[in-house]
Amino acid sequence: MLAGTAIGVYLLVVVGATTALTDAAAACPTWPACNGRWLVPLDDPKLAVAWGHRVAALGVALALIGTTVLAWWTDTSRRVRAALTASAVLYPAQVGLGAFAATTATPALLSAVHLVVGMAIFGGIVVALAWTLEPETFDEPTGVEDPEEVPDAHDPAPSPTDGRPRGPVARAKRVGFAYFRLMKPRLMWLLCLVASAGMALAAGPALRVETVVATLTGGVLSIGASGTFNHVLERDIDKKMNRTADRPAATDQIPVRNAVAFGVLLAALSLVAFLTVNVLAAALGMFAILFYSVIYTLLLKPNTVQNTVIGGFAGALPALIGGAAVTGEIGLPALVLGGIIFLWTPAHFYNLALAYKDDYARGGFPMMPVVRGEAVTRKHILLYLGATLLSAVLLSAVTTLGWVYAGTSVAFGGLFLWAVVRLHRERTEQAAFRSFHASNAYLGALLLAVVADALVF
């Protein structure tokens, strides 16, 4: 009931923000009935949206009341009851603000208050859900804050077999594929999609093809340079971990000096590509390489349990690069989009950290499941998911994104939440991977919706 109520409230908040932007409320300027009628014709899209929003608000109110009553009726913790009660008390105020906005010329401040109260109600329900899903007894972490004291989970990972092909063509293919793997190609599609969404928000239908091509070319090259330097710097640790033991630098398929030269070449080419756009995009691209290769790889990842959270800034930078490529500055939509990526990163990557907990312990990385335990990690996944969904609402409030974005955010946000709730209940490696893939699906669909809404609809 908590999960369903959370999605219901989220639906109202997203649709409410989109309704305000599309001025659908103007089609129904009276409250609670619409122009004196309780049943309205649905041939007018704006009228259907405005009336549907009110009907949905009634349904969500009943769900929230039922969930709160159930919390007080059953053996539920006091903090869960308090969070739900606070949300239930705020709900009538939110309805009153909505009624006032529908029947008067709404000032910007009132719209902002209406949005903030809705986000607070959603936040209270998500927090109650996180507390409800906590196990009664927490698991013990396998390590401590000092990464030097993180114990080996198993024996060192076995070295992969060489199996080097014979013949010049086969060797050339193997070496070429090894260089390709150095670039971490699996990261490219999502980060390029982030940059594309940033460009679409900044330019709209006026986005130029040459800007897209130059920006994404620079982005692919900078991601490749960052991945290459990461492979080189972590090659000794990669040998200890099952999931990374076959990487090209760890297995000496590519000599270190060659890999470094390759990374430098990619960085230089990315700078050239970004400079064809503008200087700010080039500066941000170079900072992205520096942040991921040095700040994240050398400083954050081996030294702090918050490495994933702070490291999320690396994933947010393509949003800023995309916006800067179009406007020559970092605008508010790009910052909010970057904020979505920043908050999504822990909700996404902590699932992988759960699935590979023993591997990270073997490598000596102070990842959240290793240091704080799996139960705490699962709770953080849910809380960061809630924050991600709220930031997605904020993006709809500061841009002109419409119904494609709103529908996608609700549908795939609900899918992600479902996977996270199952992760809390099942607590298995399979559930962690399911939640990990749901996180990818959510962000990929959301970014595609941003691009479609900004460029087409």
C-alpha cells in the first residue's frame, strides 16, 4: 500500500507540474465541480487532463488515508506512523492550494509552494516506505571505514587464461578489441544520451546537427580517455577481482605505456572536437576526464564509502556539456538534469555493489555494502530513488517538457520502485541485478523522453 500510494502521489505531482505548464487548469476554472458539472466531456484534452487530475487526487487521498489508518491499526513503528501522518495532514493543504490555483490567477510563488508541498508529501511516504522495508535485524558489514582493514572475501581472483590467437589477422583483431575495451564502451551510450538531452533542453527544435555530432564525438573520445586512464590506474586491483580480472591492462594485453599514450591521444582528440563547439564545452570535457581519472579513481574510490555518491558528479557533467555546447553557458535546465543524474547514480550503482560485494571487498574498495552492510545499502537505494524522482519533477517545473516526459517519468519510475521493493524483500543477487537493469531502463527512457518532448512535441 505504501509503494502504491507513493506512485499515486508522484503521479499527481508530475501531472500537476505539467498541467500548470500546459495551462490545462484554465479549462476547468471552478472547484470542486468543473464548470458546475460533475461529469465532463472528454473530447477536450485540456479539460480531460484537469478533471482527471482531480479524480486522481480523490483516489490518492483515499489510498493515503487507508495506508495511514493501517499503519496505526497494525504493529508499525512510531517513525513510520509519524511520517505517514505528516503526509496525510499536508494533503488537505495541498488540495486547498490546488483549488485556489484552479479558481484564481495563480501567482508564481503559490505555484512553487504547491509543488514543494506535493514533493514533501511524496518524500514523507518514501521515507515511511524505507523504514517499513528495513529488516528487524541488520546484517553485519564485512569491512570497516579504513580500506586497508577490509578483509579479503575469498582467495584472489584467478587469472584469466591467455588463449592468445595465432596469425597476424587474429592478433590484430584481439589487440583492436582490447583497445576498444579500454574505452569502457558500455558507459558511452548512456552518457551520450545525457549530453543529447542537455542539448535538446537548451536548443529545442532549433538544435543543429553539426553541434550534436561535434559534441557527441568529443564526448565519446573523453569517455574513452577516462576509461583508459581508469584501466591503467586500477590494473593491479583489477587482477584481484573476478569481474575485472580479464581487463586489457590487468592481463598485460596492452602495455602500460601504450595504454597511457592511447589515453592521451583520445583526450587530445576530444579537446579538438569540443573546441569546434566552444571553449566552455572543451573546458568541461577536460575537467570530466580529470575528475573521473584522478579525483574519482585515485582519491574517492579507494578512500571513502561515499565514493559512489560524490563520483556521481562525473555522470552529471555530460548534461552540463550538452547545455554549454548550445548556449555557451550552464543554464538552469542543464543543472537540474545534471542533478537527476547525480542522485540517480547511487540508486543505480549500489545495486551493482550489492551483487559484487565480495569482489569489492577482495579489491579493498570501501563500497557501501562492504562498510555499512547490505541492509543500509538497500535503504539508501530507495532513498536516492525517491530523491531522483523528485528531481525529475523539478525538471518538468523549470522547462516546457510535456506529457511524453510526464508519462515516462511515472511509468518507469514505478517500474524502478517495484524492482527496489522486490530487492528489499528477496535480498538476492538476482534481485540486485533486476534493480540495476530497472535503473538503466528508467534513466534511458527518461532521457529519450526529454529529447522527444524537447525536439518534437
